[in-house]
Amino acid sequence: MATATLPRSERTVARHTVQVGGRMYTFCLVAPAHLARRVLGEALAGAVAELRAVDMAFSPYRGRSLVSALRRGELTAGAYPPPLADIVYRCAALRLATDGWFDAWAVPGGFDPSGMVKGWAIDRAAVLLRAAGIDDYAITAGGDWLVRGYGPRGGAWRVGIADPDNPLRVLATVELTDGAVATSGYGSTIVDPHTGTPVRGAGPAAVTGPSLATADGYATALYAAGAAGLSWFSGTEGYRPVVVDGKPVPA
């Protein structure tokens, strides 16, 4: 039975916030009350461990990470471990799909997948939650969300895209029962891959779609490109721009 149809007294809601690699991640899990707290705890522990493993492997700030080894020329394409090969492939696909506005190779210091690897880590953490029998959850980090099922009140998850200049103002709202919302332009520096200089965008960008990794990359590219990026977005099946240049995009 879906938790949305259960009385509140028969649901368990677990919330947990953890810092990984300098970023805060928040989990909200909704499960039938008969599912033991131990199961929820073990599922959370596994998901957090996955976030930490991805940070250790792909942070450009860690000298022993796979990304740092690649930058130093210690890894060749034919010898990439499977997770690194997957990340490199995804980054190449995003570069092609965005007309080069997402380019993990066109940043100072060499290859840096940070524009999508956070979403990739959350996607992987969510797989572990589902494997543990948790079908209703939200994982958030900054302005990025990955949700499935229903929230604590029984309805769809509602994600608000805030105005960075006025956090009380919501630029757009997305309701989801299975999918992701990624945002870009809320403080972290984004480099224009065509000029190598920091982007000074007119406002944040937000994208929704099935995978947070891909939505994350698209949001990064859309913030860098601005409204001109909508021209290549028509070919991104399953993904939709929600906000560009700080303005809602008509559905």
C-alpha cells in the first residue's frame, strides 16, 4: 500500500541532514509505520556512505581522487575505473547536448565534473533507498531536489525555486512524484566554457527531469548560456527548463 493512502498515524517520517565535502544534504523519508526504524537507519547510512564515496572519488580538491589522478595524467581513457568512465561519458554527452555550454574540460585546472557529479551522487544514493524498500523520499542539496512518491502530508512533493535576491519570493513551483529539480546560479562560480571567465548571469536557472545528474548539468549550462540556451533545450527529451535568467519559462 502506498504511504499516501495511509493515515498519518500509520506513517513514519525520518529526516536527516549531513555535511559531505562542504555541502549539506537533507533526507526526508516517508515509510509505513511497520517498517522498522532500524531499516530506515540502515538505508540512510548506506545512502550517506554513497555520497561520501562519490566525494572522495570525484572531488577535484582531494589529491587522491580519481579526478585529481586524471588531471595529473595518471589515468588513460582505456584504464578508467567504471565509475570514472561513466562520469566522463556523461560529461561528454552533456557537452554535445548543450552546444558546449556544459564543458567539464574547459575549466581552470583541467577536467572537473562538479557541475553534474553532485546530482549523480544523489541519484546513486536514491537507488539504495529504493533497494531498502523506501519508495517515498526527498533528497536535497542546496537548490537541487530528487524526489519519489509522496511527502509527509500525502501529496506530491512541492519544490519552490527561490529568488536569490529575495528568498521569500518564489520564481516558480514544481510538483513531482518522481523526478528531479536542479538549479544553478545561487552562489557557486560558473565558468563560461567559451571564454574561461566567470559567468555573471542575469539570474538563476532551473531544470526538471528524471535524473538529477543530467538536470544538474543542464541547469549549469542554462545559467551560463542564459535565454539563448533555450534554443538547444528543445532536443533534451524528458527535461524541461523551469527558470532562466531568473524568470519563469512557460510550460
